[in-house]
Amino acid sequence: MATRIFIDQGHNPTGFHNAGATGNGLLEQDITYQVGIYLADLLNNDPRFEARLSRPTATTVLGTNNATSLAERVRMANEWPAHFFISIHCNANPNPAINGTEIYIFQYGTQSNWLAQHVMDGIVQTVGTRNNGIRENQTFYVLRRTNMPSILVELGYLTNASDAQKLRDNQYGFAYGIYLGILGYFGYSPA
Ligand SMILES: [Zn+2]
């Protein structure tokens, strides 16, 4: 049986509630949408996995406000039910020097933690962002309410010039890095 992976692209399209951060002319929701599409394609072309997306099309809008937008993503994953949940985001900071990849989990020492470590290694090795580590955080709704191991990946900082260039020009690389991380978690080699 294929492992079911739910990919949440984090935000709604521009102009709707729960749109994301901006920086260096980039919109978080556009980057996370496309990285999710690439990742789902990689997984769905690998018979060991089956992937679903929170935003299968660029015009998909989830919920009617921020709270229901988040709840809808969790509901879709729990009802499938997915085996793993990966939420994709881009970070922003008033200080343009801040850069790097962070991955949030609900609790250290869990399967989510091990998956996060592999995904971090995959991203850093593939796109060359800085490893800012795995961080425990119990405030993220999608980490608290999903019934399966879940990670929230902050790919990089839109507000940092070097990260922004990677986020603009190497969206496939971020997806491939996450894919390699998933393979590493399972001890698989690339298909
Ligand atoms: Zn976000």
C-alpha cells in the first residue's frame, strides 16, 4: 500500500483571506503553491507514495476566514486519512539579513522530528539554504490538530536577497529536496 502524504501549500491565493507573506517582490502563496505541485508530481510518479494537495489548482480557496482555512486543510488530511502531513511556507523578517530553512514540529523525539530532520537535510543539500534547525512549537494549528506525523517547513526568507533568489529560481529544487528527505526517512533510494 502506498504511503499517503498530504501536502498543504500553506495559504490561499492573493486577494483572499489567509494569503501569505511578501518580500523582494515575491508572494509566499505563489511559491508554496508551485513547490507543492512539484512535490505532489514527484510523489505521485513514485509508486511507493500517493500525494494530495490542499490547493490542487491555483484558484482553490480554502475556508471563508483564517480559522476555517486552516481547519479545512486539517480536515482534508484527517478524513483521507493521510499517513503524513507536510505544510509548506516561506518566512519573512523585518531584518533582511535573517535567512535559512526552519522546520516546525509539535514535539521533539517523535516520527515528525525524524521526518523533519531528513527533509531539512534534503532541502539544504539540494538548494543550499542555511540549516536553522528543527523547532518545537505547539501553537501551529495544523501541527496540533492533524492526527498523523506532521511538519511545517519554512523553506526560506522572502525578505533575504539570497533566499529570495532561491525561492524565485529553484522552486523545483525545494520540492526535490523535500522528496529526497521523505525518501531518506523511509530508507528508500530515488525511484
Ligand atoms: Zn506562511
